[in-house]
Amino acid sequence: MERALVNDAIDALEAANRRLDAGGLSPVEVNELLARYARAEKLAAYGRTVLAGRVRDAVAVARVTGTSVGAARRSVDTADTLGAAPVLDAALRSGSVSVDQAGVIARTEATRPGSASALVEAARTGSSFRALTDRARRLRLDVEDPVALGERQRRARRVRHRVTDEGMVHLDAHLEPHVGAGLVARLESVARRTGGEDPWEARLADALAAVTGADPTGSVPGAAERGRAEVVVLVSHEITQRDWIDVGEGEQCRIPGVGPVGPAVAKRIASDAFLSGVFFDGTDLRHLKRWTRSIPAGVRTALRLGDPPEFDGPACVDCGARFGLQIDHVDPVANGGPTSLPNSKWRCEPCHLAKTRQDRDAGLLTPRPPPDP
């Protein structure tokens, strides 16, 4: 019976595919049909995942599905979790979540039982894949012992490199949180200062050559900009009072947007000038305002922390990206908007440009005098 139903569905999809080249679809019809195809793909993913769990052999699954062995192994692992998480099983079975979303949720459920319900709901209500993975990562890391986690991260550090088909050198690096966050902050700082019309990732590549001095021609823009960029480490005051030995219940020792760091690591790097140790002291940064484009230090630090109580670091308010972020005035300065925490949001470069175009079209960028203090 199952084979007959699947065969009928395949025949119907093949017929639909042949008609796609005929054209004649309006933009609304194109979007509706795209959504239907996406749902069909999700429904097929459930059967593929369940059957992969029965086959068990990742190599055999990869050969049949045309995927990598790693992807096939993740399908097998996801199938194992479905039986222990009925809410995830039902969501994937009905096509409410994609196989990629299900994989993220399954890995988190295996580490933190009971988390699947909230993550499935987030996926169903339109949470971006980036936001879902960030939330799942936070849930997984929050149950880890920070000291043990730091030791495991230390053992897991590595850099791999290979030459691509285009003759480019490809780097794959797994760096400890404080090292990776510091490097990314420096690269983004240089890339922002150099500007230009090149894509953001190309500017980051130039920045990597600049900060490492790896470009022997000296032609990389911003090569002189090698100063360290600030990285924020959020530490509960109680940890410092125990000589940085451990992290207690409800306390934090982490780099926002990256994850926990061991208290010993935080203590070791706290004296470095490129790190800001932020302690809970009751300061209400939301009262800081300036009617200029300059971002006050307190507001900038608060933005780097992310929204309370998670303090999970900055992300684009539109798409959830954590890459190439810029501070945007929600109400533009030209329209009288203050440089305050509530009026300052992170946006990635494409979303920031789109927001600026909207503000210009709405007539909000015509300079106006600032309000009285």
C-alpha cells in the first residue's frame, strides 16, 4: 500500500515538473507553487529519514540518496531521536519542519531532553534557520559544565587546509571561543574600515591577509589596520569572588553570540586590552542617549551583549545573520532619532542597505534639527 501511494505521488510530481517549463505563471502563483514544492520535499524527507534509520548503514544510505556519508549519518541519528521525541516525529511527518530543522532539533533533544517542543514551535512560527540553530546551540551549551567544556574545546582546536579546483587555498578552522571571537572581531573591524564595493566575504578575505601580514605585495586594502578589536566577555560578579574556580547555577561566563568559556580561561584573558569584562552592576544602559551618529561606549557594549536575559550576542533583526553586522538607527538620526539602546539595532549589510532605502523612500533621511535635551 505504501509503495503504491509513493509511486502515485512520484508520478504526479514528474507530471508537474514537465509542466513547469510551460511558463504562464503569475508571480503570486510562482510563490504559491514554490511553497507547495517545499512542503512536498519536507513530507518526502520524513519517509527518507525513517527508512534511513531502518537501513542503519550510512554508506548505503548515502549511495541511494546521493548525499554525503556525513549527511546520511545525520539522517540515521535523527531517526533514532524521532522515537524519543513524539512532537518532533509528528512535526516532520506532517511537513511542518524541514529535515535540516529536524536534524538541529534532534541533536539538541539528545543533549537536552524535553527541548524539542519549544524548538519545533519556533520552527513552525517562522523562526529563521539561523535563529533556530543559535537557540539550539545555546540550549546545548547551557547544560555543559563550563570547565569541562573549555577543556574539550582546547583539545578540539584545529586548522585544516586544502587547494580547491580553482587553485584557491581553503581554510577550515575550529578555534577556542576567545580566540575565534577575537579573530573575527579584528577581521570585521578591518573590513568595515576598508569599505568598497566588493562583497563582504571578499573584504574579510582581504582583512585576513592584512591582519596576518600574509600579502607580500602590500596591495591589500587596510593592511596597516592591525589593531585589536574589542571582544566582550560576560562574567557574573560572583565568579570573581570565588577566584574564578567555577560557574554556579544561574551565573554566566561567556562570550555573547559564541558561547560559554571556562572561568580559568576568562581570568587568564581578562587583563588583555582587547577584552571587556562586563559584570552585573545594576547599570541601566537604556537611559544613555546622544543625538549624534557616534555610538556611546555603554550603548555599544550593551549591543554586543545581545538582548537580556539570554545575552547571546548580536544578530541581524531582519534575517538573524551574525555575519557582517552594522549598528542601525531604527529612527534615523536625520529624522531626530537618538543614539540610544532602544533605537539601535544590529543589521547585516544587505538588510541595512534595504532599511536605508526604505527610510529614504519614506522621506526620513532629510536632515532635521535634534530635539531639545
